[in-house]
Amino acid sequence: MSSFFVHPWLLVALIGASIPIIIELLFRRRRRRVELPTIRYLLKNPPQKKIKRQDQLLLILRCCVPVFLAAALARPLLGPEGGAAVRKRHVVIVMDSTISMGQQVGVSTAFALARNKAVRLIQVLPEGTEVSVVTLGHRPERRLDRTKELYAARELVDSLKISHGAASMAEALPLLRPWMTAGQKKDEKQELFLFSDFQKTTWLRKGPDGANPVEELRNLRALSDVYLVDVGGSRPFNYYFTDLSPEEPLLVTGKTFRFRTTVEAKGPPPAGDPRARLTFLVNGEKKSMQEFPFRAGKAGVAFEHRFQKAGEYLIELTVEGDNHRLDNRRYYLASVPESLKVLILDEGSDDSVESPEAAFLSAAVSPMERPGLDKSSIFTAKVMYPANIIRENLSDYSAVVLLGMERVSADLVNKLEPYVREGGSAIFFLSGRTNPWEYNEKLYREGKGLLPAKLLKSEDAPPGGGALGLKVASEVHPAFALLADEKIFPQGELARFMSLSPEDGSSKPDVFAYFTNGKPAILAKKLAKGHVVAFCMSAGPPESFLPASLTYPVLLQEMLRYLAGEPDREVNLENGQTFQQDVMVSAQHLILRKPDNSKVRLTPLKMDQGDLLTVSFNDTDQMGLYEIEAQAGVLKRPRFVVNLQSSEGDLDRLEESDAGKMFGGGMTWVRPGSAIEATVKGKYSVLELAGTFLGVLATLLVLESLLAAAFGLRRQ
Amino acid sequence: MNIFDPHVIARIERLELRARTLVEGFMIGIHRSPYHGISTDFAEHRHYVQGDDTRHLDWKVYARSDRFYVKKYEQDTNLEARFLLDSSRSMFFKSEDAPMSKFEYGATVVASLAYLFYRQRDAVGLTLFDDELRQTLPPRASFAHFRHLTETVEKATPGPDTRLGNVLKKIGLQIRRRGLVILVSDFLDDLDAFGEGLGLHNFEGNEVILFRVEDPIEKEFPYRGPTIFLGMEQEGNLVCNPLDLRTHYLAERERHISSLYGACRKHGFMMEEARTDAPLDGMLSGFLNMRSALFRR
């Protein structure tokens, strides 16, 4: 029963209304029955009619007494839609908590106003209403699912905080529809309240799967009553950053690096000459500042910095001069080693003597430095006899280079392969000394090993045709772009090459360059998290004369940069992106401290078939520095930063007229100035009638007594 | 012991005996006939006027005085009295304290007056009626007829309803000779039709004497407490507290009786009222007074 009464079963007491009638009938049976010939004097007389009316009135009053008593006990509720007011009702509150809601509105913020309005809305909800709360910050998130505990819902809404995220309504609305449809109960009325500043980028941006927020909202309107609660706001003049990153992703000490950023200005500029004032900070210390007039559009700005010591640095950039300060900051977390180490394994070298091949390679990777000048290379090379690799911690090296070796020990393979799988890089130079069978058995392993292709044999350059040259593949890899220029790499510099077996289908390596005879020259393969590159040639004379080229060091260093990748990418995130990193030692819980100093417990989990545990965190709703409290060595990078999405920088918003045109009719727009409770109170206000009924009951009793006395006096 | 006391009279079961007891005790005189005509008893002379029957001229007086006189004679007591006794259901009502029902009281009155008429050699007839004429005895002046009349009354059973107007009209059409009509009833009927009936008798030249019989409780309406009143002639029932309606009842009764008297006055008839607990000699003396008044008219 969709209850009009709180205790409908007490309506059984309505039977009591028949008691006066029964008493009346019993008394009627006890009346004398007298024959009266002159009854005509009594019939159709006004007093009799009047008395009959009086008696009927008294009987009605007496019947009403138990009726009102029963009704009062059943606690009737009165709403504007009659019984509908107390129908099952599901109220879905969607709080836009994107960072644009942090804009100042009056003396408060848009989000604080939205929160207060939502709390007041819950306060006027009738008892028994089910409330769900969904927030839209860096992602749509259901905070509360169908609770009748209005107090708890109010407390939750009151405790909501603004997110620094910038998800779009197109992400939230498609999730609401199936959820509300699936959960809808019979005879249930659903109402959707969207509290937002109606920023255009939030409301008009399409979702990742192409969802159109306008269409989604129209679909929801068919499912529920939709209230668009505008909490106000304006379009302030706003500076905001869209990016901040070093030009060179691999940072080392002793070398000056440029950090580039783009700052944009949106909104109506203030009167006068607005100036953007940018401050560059490293680990909280102000390092440099730039100020320039800036009214609208984009501006690219660069700051230079030279790191003196190795370590992890928090680069921070701020801008001043606008009217919306929440997005005036941008972070970059940089890992700065002394240098990036490259380990060269060469059978012809030992602790005292380097083979020519290793010497050339080492000089190309790490050219001689000149005092007083910046480093010419961010890499340093270390040559080592292969058997000594057992003593080395390979994770200290950004790449391991194997010069053509006749034999490959099992220890080497066991050490090298896990290193690559966990993100390291290996480079093979396949010279004439290379034993194809040994390599194929231990390093190729039918495509499961490190080598990108199966080796066939070492061959001389074709006689009469001159030495071989290199030509790049059709899709030029940035690291080999230089090879495309034949002037830089002239033909005839290679005397021997390693030919490969025809592809057996077990592996499909990427070919970056070919020999001039058409055979693959440089191949690459991704193995788990690491990379492997194979040069089908020697690293130096007498088989290869490439090291004689001036651009050879550039080629190699570009190759190493490619292999090293962007080590800081995984610790520089935007709101909503997921932080993920391998846990080296422990499977114990880790504590993550968020920018607002709140703590989150993280549990390392196995993410794939390997032995490594991974810790993952996707609730990156706040801008700033996140830090995982862990022992040294447990995590490679225990800190990461989260920046705002640049889409929230433009605070242009939809007005009521815009929303009406776009979303169509059938939705209620609640203006910023109007109180939500006044708008919906009439809809929700349920009047408890028990008191009224008791009052009426008392009045009836008094009235009945007075009338009975008055009628009785007349009869005497 | 007052023989006129209804409580006493009621002990006499036979109606004939009741009548004789009452009348003998009352010592009535002989009526004078108000009707003049051909008779052996000379009454007076008067001057002849144009239109008089020449057969009644007194030639001897003409011979002596040379004037025309006509002889006038006094008619003997050959009165035809017709009793109309209401035998509707309401007449059979008898309250607890009343000595007899209205019908019994009326029947006693009718029998007494019939015996009185018999003693005067007047012919008496009887009609029992309710909503229709139920039984009619034509006027006769023998004792056997008187006895037959009393037996007829004794055997009367309650009829359904009272329709006085209808009955008076039918009786009026049956009477060929002007006479006396004595109507005994409780007159609980529509008075408009009743008035029309009286008008017919007035037109026919009949004298009508009305006896309205009433139970004491009908007059006093002493009921108290919740009561269901049952109508005796299809009026229906009434649930009420009598105290609430007593004033109205008495006013309605007065209005009804006033209307009744009004109808009688309109046609020059008289009405005597009698409660069933009232002494019967009052009734008889009342009747004789009315008769005297009629003769003086």
C-alpha cells in the first residue's frame, strides 16, 4: 500500500464508527411501540424534521469521533499530490564538484552554495524518501546508494569536498540512466537534482565514448523529474596552465634544462593592462620570475634551471594577475640523476684494456667533457667483461649494451632478461664474432627470449658491390632520423653484417633501418616493460666504420634516449589519471598521503602473471604532491604529482536561456538566488495531520456535548 | 353507582341492555315534529297566499268571513334517523386507562339514541362505514329492528381506513326523504372532503348531528421516552421522543378540531364531543339540547 498513513493498519479502528449506530439501533429496539390513531398530528411536522436532523447530527458527530480517533492514530500525511506526496520517492543528487565549482560566488564558493542547497533539500525531504548522492569531480562517483537515512545523507553531503578534477557530465549522465532504471521500484517517483555552476566545458564536452550530455539529460528527463540547480558564478578573467614539462625528458645534474609551459587567458579581462606574473619554484624555492602583459589567448613561457645535485625535484609554477586562483599552479616532479649510466659488455675488454669497438662506443655514448661547460651527454658509459655482470645491480643502468660475443653465459641471460622485463633496455651489436647458434639458443629461444629475431649467419658485404650502407625504414623513428640523410651516413661503411633467418612467425620485430642490400639492419622488440634493440653489425672497426661519422654519437644517444623513454611520465599525472608502480620488496599495505594530508591505504596487488606486486591509485582528485610512505627501495618513485586538467580553465557557463534551448523543456531550472527548499517544499511538504485530527476530535467531543445538552434541555 | 359512568356501563355486555338502561334512566320527553303536513291534528290557520294548494283552503271559514284561510296540521313523530357509525380501525383504539374503545363508546351512544327514537316511534337506520359503506340497515321503528341494530353493531369488525367525505356523499345520495343524520366518529380524516359531504347533506335538507369520540390519551398525549408510534390507518410509523412533539401535537389537534367545527358551522350543523371516559348522560343531554336547538330554528 502506498501509504497515505504512517500506520495504515490502525485504520481497522474505523470499525468503531459503527458503535454509535449499533447503540442507536439497540436503543431503537428498546423503544416502546405504541399504536396511536392520531399519529397524523405528528407526521410531517417541522419539529419532527428538525429533531430528526438534530438526532442525525448527533449520530454523525458520534460516528465521527471514532473515525477521527482512528485516523489520528494512523497518522495521516497530507501532501500536494495527495497520496503522491508520500509515494516511494528516490531523489538522486548529483553534485558537480569539478574545480570550476571552487570559483568565488559572493562571499562563498559555488561548491559551498551547492552543498548548502543540497543539505537544505534533504532537510525538506519527507521521511521515507530514498536518497542517492553522486559526485562528479575527476570522475563520476556514487557516494550514497538509496538510503532512507536522511540524516546520514545530509551529513555526507555536508562533508563533501571539491575535487580538482574536470570530468564532464557526459561521463556521469550515461551511468545514471541504467542505474536509475534498474533500481526503480514499482510506483516509485524519481527526481534528479543537478547542482552545478553549469560551466560549458563540464556540460557540453562529449564523453570519451562519444556520449552527448544533452541527449543523455533528455533521456533522464523521461525517467525522472529533472531539476537543474544553478548555484551561480560568473566568467572571471582567468590565467591557467595547460602544461609544464622539460624540453629534455631526461634530466641530469650539471646541465641546464629548459622547462616550457603554456599559459592561457580566458574570460573578460579587467580594465587596464592585466599582467601575468609567473614564478618558477624548485622544491619550494623561488628560482625565477617572469612578468608580461597578457589579456587573452595563449603564451609560451620557458624557464631554465640547472640541477646541482642528484635527486627528485618538485618543480612548481605559479601565475598571478587573474580573478580565479584555484588553477594558478602547476607541478612537475623531476628525477635528476648525476647521469644515465650505460653498461657495455665486451669480451675483448677487461678492467685495464678496452677493445677498439668498446672504446668507440663508449666515446660515442659519453664524449669527453670540457671543464666549465655543460655536459655534452647525459650518459656515462662503463665497459665491463661479461662475466663480471653478476656483481652489478643492473637497475642502476638505463641500458646494457652487448658487443658481439661468441658465447653467452647462462648467468648473463638470467641477469639480463629480468632486467629488461622490468623496464630495462638491452642493445645487441651482432658482429662477426657472434655465434648465431649460441644466441638463438639462449637469447632468441624461438621468439621468447631477448633477441628480436633469429640469427642466420654473419656475412661479408657483397664483393664487387662495395660495402653496405644503411637506409631507414619508411616510418622513420626519431632516433634514426639522421640515417635518412645519406650525406651524413655515406654508403660503404659496413664490411660485414649479420643476416637473419626468415621470419618464422614467432616474433615480429620493428625494423628501424635496412642495409642497402635490403636486409634488416636495426631491429627492436618490446619485452614486457623493457626494450631490446639489435644492430646487425659490429659497433666499430674493422667490420663497421660508422663510428668514424661525426653523427654517430648523436645516433647512439638518440637511441639511448628513446630506450630510456620519459622516466618522469608516470609520476606526473592529471586529475583522474591512475598512478601505478611496482612494489619491489613488500606486499604490506602502504600509506598514501594526499595533498590535503588525508591518508589512503594502498594494497599491493599482482597485476599480471609475473612475481611483481603493483600498487595502484586512481582517486587522484586533488592537485598537488602525493607521497607514499614506504621504506627506501620498496618503490622506485614513491612520490607523484597531480595537475589540473586544462579544460576547467575556461569558466564560461550556461545561462538559463541557453539551457532551455539546449536541453528543451520539461526541466526545472532553479535560479541561484532562489532557495531550493522554497522551490520544492510545496512538492515535498507533507503535513502530519494527526494533531489536526486530534484537535478536530476534541472539537467534536465538545460540540457533541454542547449539542446534546442543548437538545436535551429542549426536551425537558 | 352512577349508571352513566362508562366504567359502569362497560360492564353491561349487551348493547341493547346498555341502551335501555341509559335511556330509562334518563327520562326523556317526546320530540315535537318540526315537519308540518297532512295530519289529523290541526295546528293553526293562516292567510292564503298565491301558490298555496287550494285543497287546503278552509271553506267553512271562507263562508263565515269571506276570507281565504288555509289549514295547517302538525305531523306525527315519524322521524327517520340514520346513525352513521365509524367502524374504521382507529375507532377500535382503547388506551390502557380508558373504560372502552371509541367504537364501543360510539356504539353505546348510537344504541341509546336508537332506543330513545324507538320509544318515540321514530324510525332509525344504521350504517357502519370505514372508507366505504360496510353495512346499512334502513330506518324502521320496530323493537325487532332496534334489536337487529344493536346486534349488527355488536358484530362490527374494524375496517381499514376512514373516508368520511366519501361516506357522507354516498349516504346523501341514498336518502330519499329528509331526516336526521347522526354521525359518530373520531373524525380522523381529510376535512376538505368531509366538508363537501356535509355540504351535500345541507343541500338535501338533512339535519346532521356529529358526535366526535375521543380517547383521553388522544387529548392529553401523555407519552414520555423514546417511542415508536404505529399508525392505525396506513399512516406509517414514527420514531420520536414524544416530549419533543407534544406541543406540536396539541396544536395540531386543536387546529384539526377547529377545522372540524368550522366545517360544521359552515353548514349549520352541530357537533358534540365526548371522551370515552366521560359520563354518557352528558352525551344524551347534549344530544337533546341540540335537538331542541334544531326545532327552534
